[in-house]
Amino acid sequence: MAIEMAAVGTAPSLSVAAEMVGEAPSTVMHRQQGRKSKDEEASRRQKMTAEEEQLVVERCHFHC
């Protein structure tokens, strides 16, 4: 949201936009450069998708 605010001109700079939305300016700058969030990176490293994990859990409950 801060990146959009700076691009549209709602905020005079990316740092000001970051403060307006309550994020650290460095976080917003890194996101603008393409860095993924911690959650996105963690999900990328998973062996199974969330749907596959749910199927395994359901199968285990069925056998118990």
C-alpha cells in the first residue's frame, strides 16, 4: 500500500508513505525491490501445498 501511495503521489516519498501505513521504511524499500515477505518465503520452501497437508491430516484422523 505504501508503494502505491508513493507512486500515485499521495505521499511525497516512500519513507513518508511507509510511516503513514505503519511500516518500517527499509521494509517497504526492500519490498519495492522485489524481496518477498517471511510468510511468502516460508510457503515457497514447503514440500507440500496447504491442500496436500490438509489431506494428510484428514487421512490420519480417519485411520485413528
